[in-house]
Amino acid sequence: MWWENDSLKCENSKLFIEKREATQLAEQFGTPLFLYSRARVLSNFQTLLQAFQAHSPLNIHIHYALKANPNIELLKILRKAGSRIDAVSPGEVAQALKAGYKNHQILFTGTSLSTEDLQSVFGFEDMIVNIDAEEQLELMREVKDRGFQDRKIKVSIRWNPGVGSGFNPKVVTAGERAPDGTPIKFGVEEKKVIPVFKKAVDYGFIPLGLHQHLGSGWIKEDYEVIRQAVDNLIEKAIELQDEGFNLEFLDFGGGFGPRYSENQDIFPLQDYAEHICRRISQSKLDIKAIALEPGKYLVGDAGILLLRVEYVKESYGNLFACVNAGTFNTVPRPAIYTQAQHPIINCSNLETGEGRRMTVAGNLCETGDVFGKEILLPPTKRGDILAILCAGAYCRSMASTFNLRDIPREIIV
């Protein structure tokens, strides 16, 4: 089946994750239940690292986007593999430190930051702080002058290259406006980048890098836009070097992810890595490292959510598999983003023969609380265990206790 990988397999019409039968795990630990594959996380990390190491002698810094999934055991697995961290809040910094990461391994990239946020992160020596706006730099100066005058605070600048891309307008993070017209709040616009670098030096900060993040959920058709943004970043870095700024790294952000549907043309990661490395080599930039910020790519397809069918309901010709969890408490993405789709399979019956169109309905008081709308499932009945695939990223981390429903347990296998 198209969604199978080394860690997730169909055998004898049953679903296995790391050679353990999903229905047995559901019986042992109860449902709803998040399951994460250690081996798949490590495999994804190595695939990404090797894609860049094959084309560049530079250090490759993979900063895991902690917002994708803050599970501390996953963080420890990635730390031991050589990962760094992309954190967006003081709480995420605290979680990374708890998992054993060192200050210098954390890149803090916040937006609309408060005085309290900055006071917190400035307290950690050697942590790199991204500047998201010229106005933020002014606030950073005030905080530094009040309590951290003697601290050498390392910074990079997140610029907005004028183009971005993502699977939904809400996750496009560069350009002037998202496709739905929403103004993009992130990053320093192109004409302000060099002045902000100069100000940062004048204010006593130490600029080390240039950063961009374009959006989330790239597929193959996004590649041309992403490649242009890569070229824009490198050209801007050359300008900065010519102005006398000695950058240590370029950060290309994240955005690439796993395959969420059979008809999805996955983003060409190998071509992306080769293009970045070749363009940097041609540029003669004197940098030490290439930085990346993957979230979904590392943990997305390493996780599944198991649910139990409580009953099958028919109403006005509509057929529902009514399950014992709600989207907002487990996998909020389909309820938030129109384009977000997670494969759903029946672990109790993976036969691919005749099936029926069913809506997998959650237990929340919300019409939009559906995991999948009129999807084709094999014969499904009360007590069957369904699996929501690609549930390792932006599922548990976005889950709430709406309707005072509990957030599920997490198990790593």
C-alpha cells in the first residue's frame, strides 16, 4: 500500500507498527492512543542529513521545529542523533533544555515577542535569537540595556524574501500577503535587511546568520517558487558579506514534509538539497554551516492515532463511523485547514476490496469534528480500530481539551 514504509506495514490484512500489531496495542493501552516509531524518526533524520552532506562539506545543522511535536522522548531521540532545536516560545526553550539540549543548539524564532519573552531567552548565554522585525530589535535593545548590558547576545535576522508557499493560506509565512489576502506578519522586508544588520551591531548584538521560512506543506509543484527563494536568500547573503558582515550560517527553514495522500507529488528533497549546496558553493560565501528547520518531515509519518469505532450510524443517506475521540483533542488539522487530509485505515480489516463511503465522526459538539469526510473504507463495524496516519506532527502539539475531553496518551515503539 502506498503509505507503507519500513516502520508501518500491512501484513495479513492487519496494521503493524515496528512489528507490533496495532489492534493489540490498542487493547493493551486503550484508545485513543498516539503511537510513534523511534526507527522512522531516526530514518527521516538520517535521510535529510545525508541529502545535504552528499553535496556540501559545510556543517549541516538540523534544527527540529519543536512546535511540530514537543514529546520529550522524541526530543531526546533526535538530540542523540545530532539534532538541534528551532523554538518559538520560552516554553519550547524550557522543553528543549529539559530534554538535554545545550543553549547553543537552540535557535529562538519568535514573532510579536513581549518584553517577558526576551528577558527569558536573553537569560540563556549562547542561544541565538532571530530578529523578526526592525521594531522587535528596538524592544530587544531596551531589554538588553536594562538587564543584559554585558552579555554578548547572538542574533540572526529572519527576512521576508517576498515569496512564499504552503498547502493552506494560513501557513504561508513569506511574501506580502497570503493567497487569501491576509497580510504576512513574518520577517524583515528586503529593503530593511542591511539597515537592521547595521543597527544590531550598533546596539551591541552579534549577527551570525540570515534566516527565512516560506511556509508549510510543500509539494512538487511548489518547487520552482522555493528554488527562487533559495536564490534570493543567497544573493542577499552575498550583499551582506560585501557590506562586511561575516555570516556563520544560512537558515533555509522548513516546509517539506511527508506524503499525506496517494495522489500527492512529494516535494523533491534531493533536488532541493543539491540546489542549495551548489548555489552556496558557486557563491563563494564564507559561511560555516547550512541550517534547516524540519518538523513534519522528521516526525509526521512516524506517528499514528488509534481510535475505536463505537457504532456505525446512518442518517439521511449519510454513513458515519462514530469514534471515541474528537479532532480538536487529537488531530485538529482537518478541522482547521480545509486542505489537510490524513489517511485513515481500518486496522481490523485492511482488505482493499469492496468498501463504502463513510464519514469518520468525532465525539465533539461541532459539525466540523470529522477526521475524514466520505472516505472509502472496507466493511467497518462497532469495535473496529481505525488508524489516522501521519499523526506525528501538529496533532498532539495542537490538541486541546475542548468539551473537557482528555488529550490521548502517547507511546513510543
